[in-house]
Amino acid sequence: MKTATTTQPCACERCNCTVNLETAVMKDGKAYCCEGCANGSGCKCSGCSCGQG
């Protein structure tokens, strides 16, 4: 049986990361790429600048 991995955009509006729902940081029912985005400070993921402004 093949299992599909479900992904979606990070719930942080400024972030352009894609989130794997199996490993996402969940807060208030929303999936974030990391704790930084979940707490509003942004991430330091490669290729994303949401934590720099």
C-alpha cells in the first residue's frame, strides 16, 4: 500500500516554505514549517526571507 505525503504552504503569511503535515509545527490548528513561524518571528529556512523583516 502506497502512502502519499501531504504538504501545504506554511500558515505564516510571509513564509514561502512548504510544510510536510507529518512533521509540521501545529499551532491553533494551523501547520507551520518551524517554531519561528508558529510564534510569529519568522523562519531561517534556506531561500525564505520571512524572518528577515
